[in-house]
Amino acid sequence: MPLRTCLAVVILPMLLLAPAFSAQAGKYEFRVTGVRKSDVLNIRERVDEQANISEAKILGRIPANGTGVLGSGASLMVGPTRWFEVRYKDTRGWVNGRYLEPVSPELGREFESNLFCAGTEPFWSLKVEDNVAEVRQPDAAPELYTVAVREPFQRRADALALQLVSDAGPEISALVQHMQWCSDGMSDLDYAFEVRVIGLGGGERPLRGCCSLLR
């Protein structure tokens, strides 16, 4: 049996049935907490070291009662503190997670977002924007695919099934799952979503990677 078929027959059925995606705000939409009313929460450029936090450029500010802070699912431990990559209105950057509170403990609209996934051995990346997906691999031109299937896997709110098709090559199947945490093997970032892909470059060996939300 081809490994691509095995993904559906063996790996995917390991997930139990659960409710379909919620239409509500979810785990990676935040509100600000613990900030004095007279103060703001700074959105900074990426901070890599505890000693350099105050030197990181401030890209924007969120009021103390701010809501609608959208996380990508990417985060980074800086000393004892986890920083989250977020978008607030038109500003993207990094925020001290100490001052963020999820709107919900469960996923909501997260999988309605566009996605960027990547992995190593070999390096590859997959960007899904609406009904179009772009695949990149070393020493090859970017390949465009149509998203033929994009739906909750077995009605789970924490798993997304993707099927990508192209006239120029074999189909690609992917299973994106929420987890804590996924390491991409390339950086010190943690990601809230893991992906298993079959069919990249025509290969039948399952590839593992991590995903972030393009919000």
C-alpha cells in the first residue's frame, strides 16, 4: 500500500471524533492583562536575549484593556519568560506573554487562517493562502498547487486535513495538528502546530514540520 494512502488509513484514524471548528475566538486570540490602566503593552521586534529586551525596537503599543491580539502560534523563551509573535491591528511583532490572556482555552477560528509550514531533512516549506498553496524545496522553482480539500479532520477543532493538487505533479496530503510545542530543527522558536506531509517532491516518505498562522 502506498505510504500516501497509509497517512489516511493508519495515521489519521488515530484521532478521535470531536466537535467541528468553532466560529468563536480561540486560544491564540489574546486580551491584555496585568498592565496598569495608565500604561501600555509594547510590541517589539524579536527579542533573543533577556539583557537586550529594553533595546529591542518598539513597533507598536497595545492599550491596557486591549483585545483582538492575534497570535501566530510562534513563541520564544527569553530567560524565564515566553514571548509570542502577534498582530495587533496593522502591527506585527513580539509581546511578553506574561501580559497576554487567551480569549478561550480551546481553538476557535485559528485554522481559518492562512498557514506557513516548514521542515528539514530535506528543507521544505509550504505556504497556504486561501485556495492556493506554494511549495518550496532546495534547488527547485516554487510550485503552485490548488487546495482541493481543507477541512477539520474527523470534525476535530485541533486538526486540519489538507489535500493539494496540481496538473504538473502528484498530489500532496497534509495533516496539521495543534500541539505544545513543535520545534522546526532550524531555529530556537517553538510553534503551536505540527504538520505531517506526504507527496512533497513526489516522495512517499512522510515529512514532519511545524506551522504558524499567517494572520
